[in-house]
Amino acid sequence: MDNKNFFKSLRVLYLAAMVTVLILGCHSYLIPYQGQTVSEKNQIRLDDGKDRFGSWQSEDVIVEFSYTKTTSLLSITGFIDFDDSLKNSYTSLEHFFLWLHLIDAENKIVGFKRIDQKILSNPIEKAPFHAEIELSPGVKAMTFSYSGKATEHSEDGSLMTDFWKLPDDR
């Protein structure tokens, strides 16, 4: 092997090593909350069958839903509404993301899916959602998390707030 090919091979090996380090180092950012323990009080138990109904509420958001669960699929439909304090104080959402997290028998997050995304919603109002989520074996519960930014523009200037909820705020 000549020097030119040796250095080319060395560069490829170095690049592969750097990509591997980046992927392993950023794993928690690529799969948010993967492996995090969720207390039972913050879990919504998933029962097999059709037309199961429920709701989930935080200080900012109310999620009303119905779902059908089989061994390998969760189909969920519902509405996201926002607390009156948010709707009365701000006129629009700059952005809003809602995630559904899947939880196993050891109370660990084993999967997630972003099930709703709103950008520049004016006014802040109730919104429908629907998602189909493949289930890995052993999923027994779910929970939600979200992040958003609400804004109010007036002649006096702008007011904004970031709001969020993690999967297991204790």
C-alpha cells in the first residue's frame, strides 16, 4: 500500500470513528427520554381493545383521547386544548409539540412519537390529532410531554412565554 492510499484509509477510519462517537454521544438527543423511569402516578395504563377513553391534564394543556390497542399497534385520536390562563393571556402559538411516550413493565420509556405539531396557530384553540404507533412487546402504559411558545403582540410591544412538561415531572 502506498502512502496516498494509507492516508486516505486513515482519514476514512477517523471519520467513521468520529461519526460513531457523535451518534453514541447524542443518543439521548436522538431518542428523547429513552430509558427514563416514569412514576406510576404519571402513567396512563394501556388496555387491549377498542374505544378506550381517557384524558390527561397539566397546568397548560388538556388532552382528551380515545384509543384502540392491539398487540402491536396503538391507534389514538383526540383533542388538545389549552388552559384558559394561556388562552386568555396570549393570542397565538409560535409553536407547540406534543409527544406520546411508551412505557414498559419496568416503568421505563421504551419509545415515543411526536403526535402533534402546531406552528403559528392564531388564535390558540382546541385542535384534533390522530396517530398510529407501532408497539414493541411489553408496552403497558403511556404518558405525554410537550413544549410550546405562546405570544401576544400589541401596540405596547410583544409578550411571550415558553411552556413545557416533561414525561415525569415529580
